[in-house]
Amino acid sequence: MKEDDGERWTPPAAPRAYRVVWTGYASEPEVMKETDDLLEALRWMGSRDRREFEIRDGRGVLLATA
């Protein structure tokens, strides 16, 4: 166990197959959700009120936009 600043160390999360990215900011896109289920990502993206979302795979390839 390794502790930094009083917090217990946790391993980094395993990479997911798909990322929902919001591109609404002018500077840097923001990852809003990561999942291994493409249908879940599509449903999540479709249920949001705002637009400018993209779904990308683990290599960063664009799969869908809204």
C-alpha cells in the first residue's frame, strides 16, 4: 500500500472500449462517460439535453456524433 498526502493509492482504472466526449468547450474536449457497451453509450448520449457529443473507440476513432 502506498499513500500520498494521506490518501490510499488505487490502481488506475482499466481502459474502456468507448468514450462519450463533449466538444462544447473551445479548448479541450471533456470525457463524460466511458463504457464497454456501445448501446449504453449511444443511449446515454441521446438522453442528454445538450449536443456536441461524440462517441470514440479506445483508439480515438470517431464512431458517432450528436
